[in-house]
Amino acid sequence: MGKNTVARGRRKAQSLIRVAIYLRVSTAQQLEGYGLKVQEEQCRAWLAYALRGQKYVVVDVYVDGGVSGKLAKRDDLDRLTADVMGGKVDLVVFGKLDRIGRTMKNIHRWVYDVTDHGSRVATADGRIDSEDDMFGIQLSLLAYMAEVEHALILERTLGGRMQKAATGGWPLGEPPFGIMLDADGEPVLNAKEVEQIEAYAAFMIDSPEPVTQEDAARHLNALGYTQRNGKPWVGGNLGRRIEASLRGYVEFVFAGENEDGDPITTTFRIDVPKPLSEERIEQLRTAINRGKRVKGKHSRYLLSNRLMSVCGAHRTGSTIATGRYYRCMGRRIEGVSPESHEDCWELPVEDVDAAVWSEIEDLLEDKTKLHELIAKWLGSVPERAASYRRRLAELDEQLEKKRSSRKRKIALLLASAEDDDDDAALIEELKAELKQQEEELLQERSRVADWLGDAEAQEERARELLHAVDRIDTAAENFTLDQKLDLLELLDVQVQIMDKGVPRHKGLVDPITEWHREKDVPVPAGLTDEMWDKVKEILSGTRQWKDVRGAFDVMLEKLRTAKPWSEYSGCERIGGRAYASLYRRVHHWFDSGQYQAALEVLRPYPAVPVPPSYVLPRMLVTGAVDPKFTAAQVAGECDHGRGCSGGDGMGGCPSCNLAGTGEQVSRR
């Protein structure tokens, strides 16, 4: 109340009131007649009435047309907020309260931040005005009604399942691991699955050293346990199943859309029996957290949703049998044809992360720039946190006064009351009313405490990030995965994959090719008559296949080109034989050491390396730092040669017009 009085006094001293009008509308509302023009007319009509006799000017009309009602990522609402915080606006007028946001938390938070800064907030429908004495109560009521409206929309669209969940029935899906449904559909413990959970708990808790979910999965598999579908356990899936079983409840989320097309949800919780005692559950959670710290960076992915495929879809990290990869999500996006994914093969996480992070490490030398970016990232968070702390202190003071006043009023009423039913009812009514007022203050305190928690968490992340940046000279591995993720957000890093690269080999690896890679032994570039004369006595044939020059020539070509053995089946150089005969002869040379001896003799002749098992595609890294970083080509090779340099001082190739290293990263 005092805050609004100060704001009124300050505006009264001004000769001119600076007004901002905010308009937002969805496509559906435009069709229903509540378009931008209608809203603006209502806002201006309210101004003409409410500010009659006062001087005012509309400094700007902020418009988010055809966008959702979510608070985040609305350009003109963000611009309006910045102008209010910058002291450019005295009064903000909306058509209706739901133009601000769609949830109580978003509405309360935005209005509180703006009014705390001294600006007045009002709606053209006359329901909200921050200078009204009933402002706080009215705001809470209308914000609550907005959420109730969402629930009603959902009930109309998903009524049957929601009603079943609301009465405690199991609406859909299978219960958590360790739980089954009895004949009446009630959740009860599943003895066989509880046995698995107990075995998992014993392994995690009793292990002298921290163990990971992968270790636990291997342990359960060794004991002969499996998932419900009969498949072996894998670490991530096992961890999720166990943690869900320990909660003691299941949440069912029902989703729909409001008139803006925004997703809205409501949640029902159904209690289920826990498979372990509370003491055992607490011990197990401690062991799980201990294992997570051991696992560290492998539990999440640095570039999920920042890595874009050639087809335009994003990639997310996932673990499959052969390792950790970034996989294209394009097949899940409506309208993307399956044919466009021939270039979207899986990319190994470690190699992609290393290639992109090497570009970012160059930026860490400019600590001044990074400090500026971190400060920009924080924005007004410190000021808002201080405001929330002040508000909490005010609320605590009001609560203390309210409690003292309640006791005093009740005592006075008791002292003057007569011993009859009417007085007793009056006392109970007064108690309930005072208790309700206290409850409203407690609810607001809880909301402000949540906002303060969010702000303090962001401040703490910024402090940790600054500390890591300042220490980078003394510790190359100074950044945790969380700090790396914060830095990528700070730099607004996006990575666009430019081409296919060389896909990884998904079949069995040829041992001879792998030997060349591991030993870094090149392959003769060709086979001349002179070269054959030097090795023909080393390489043995058979009674049916005496002249094996063609076989040796084909073998060298296969190693240079990485073609499959089957491609040489029936080849004239091997006398029309099947490739299996060629494969057996070649591997006999290799296993007996004849091949290695022949290579030693041919060492003076020209040779080339075997191709890598795969090559990462070129990737364009963009971010909000400097021109060098804005277009950095990493982890690929342009068409103009390995490590091409265009003489621009940045490793860029003028022929392909991409700045960057041009370095080829291969998996050996």
C-alpha cells in the first residue's frame, strides 16, 4: 500500500504521465473480434476516462500479434519491461489481465516487478488498477480464475480420464516398476519386481566405492534379472525406473490447448505403495547421488538442441549399444520427409564436443569480454533479488502485526461478548476472517520466496562461472559440465552441420584396415611390375591359385578405398573367384606375417594412409561474441584439401567462403 502511495506522489509531482499500451492477440482471438485494433481502442478509451484532467502521452504501443500467451520470449513485452525498468514509463495499460501471462506465477511476478519499480499497471476492462486499495486481492482472484479456466478447458476435452484420476482410479498406462494393478485396478506391490529393487539397493548401498547406474545394470543382468519386456537393463533406464518406484506416487498430466494454441496442463497425483522402508529409501538415494557425482559429465550432453542437422532439425544426445551419439530428431518432426535424412547419420558425442569446445576455449582468453557477457546475462537479476528481499521483510512485518492484531481483537471480543450462541458464532466468524487474511499474506510470501530462490540460483551460477573463467590459466579442466552448459547459453552457441562427412562403419571392422590405423602404416599407392617382382616370392599361393598378383593388387586397392570385400566378388583380377576366396587368401598373408614382410620390402615406394573409419562433417559454429567466432568452421575438411588456409589469418578457405580451421577430425 505504501509503495503505491509513493508512486502516486511521484507522478503527481510530474507534469506529464508517460503511458505505454501493450497489445497481444492470438489468431483465434482476431477471428473472434478481439483483435489488436479493438484492444487499442479500449485502452485509449480507459485513458481518456481515468486520466481526465491530467496531462499524459502514449510513449509507445507495444504489440505481440499472433503469438502465444506465454511470458517468455515475447519481443515487445520484453522491450516494454526493459523500458519500465529503465524509468521511461509511468503507466502500463493492458486490454485484459491475461495479456500479461497465462499462469498465476507469471502474472504475479511481472506485475510485482513493475509496480515495485514505481510504475502503475491497469487493465482497460476496469478490473485491475495497482492504485486501487483492493488491487492485491483482485489480482490474486483474477490470476486464479485464469488457471481455473485452463482446467475447465482440459475437463471438457479429457473429461473421462481426468474424472477417473480425480477419484483415485488408474486412468491409463502401466504402473511404476515394483507396482502392479490388482483385480480391482488398485496399485499393489509386485513381489518379483520388488526383489529386483532390493537387489539393486543392496548393490548401490553396500558398495565400498561409489558405483554408477551402468554398474548397477551390469550387476542385475549378471543375476539374471531383466526389464518387464525381457530385455537386459541399461543404466539410464534402470535409474529412471528405480527413482520413479521410490516416490510413492504417480502424477498424471493431462494436456490441452487454450484459445491461443498454447499447451495447458493439469495434474493429478495417485499414491502407490513404496517397495522399501523410508530408511532404506533414504540410504539408496544417498548412494545414487554419490554415483551420479562419479559419472559426472557422461550423464548429459553438451550440444543437445544446439546442434542442427543438414535437414534443419535439431539433434539430441543419446546412448546406444555402440556408444554416445548426437542423433537427428527430424523423423519426429511433422512435414520432414524421411528421404532428407540420408545425410543425418549419428555423430559421436566426444568428437563433436571436443571440436566445438576447442573453438570456445580460444575465447576464454578475453576475460573482460566474458565478464561483460555474464553481467549482461544476469541483467536486472541482482536488483530484482534485492527487491524480493525487501518485500519478504515487509511481509514478515505485516504477518507479525496481523498475528498480534488477531489475538488482540479476539481477546477484546471475548471480553465484551455475552454467553450466547450469536456471540460465539460472531467470534468464530472473526477468527476465520482474520485467519484468511493471514493465509493470503503467507501465500504471497511463498510466491516471493520462490522468485527470490530463482534469482539467487542464477546469481550463484554466474559467480561460479566467473570463478571458472578467472582460473582458466591455472586449470585447463576447470569447467564442470554445468558451467560449460551455462557458458554455451551465455554465448548463444549454435552449431549448423554443413554436410554429411564420412559415416561411421556399422558392420564388423576389418582387422587389416584397423591394424593400419592403429600402427599408422601407409598402404602402397599402386602395384608396378618392379614392386611385384620384389614381393612375389614372399606372398604364397595355393595349388588352385598360383598367380596371386591380382589378389595382392585388389587387397591394396580395398585398403586405400575402404570398399567392402563383396564388391570384388567375380572380379577378373582374381580370376572370377568369389570374394570369400580372396578374403581367406588375404587373411592368410596377414596372419602368417607375409603381408607385413611384403610391406617392409615396399617401404621405399609411394604410399597413402588408409581412410579414417569416419570423418565428422563440417560444422558452422555461431555465437554472440566476435567476428572470429561468429562463423567458425570446425571438425571438417573442405573440398580444397586437408587444413586449407586462404591466407586471411583465420584459417579460412576463400574458395568455400567459410572461416575456420578446416581441420579434419577422424576417429581412429
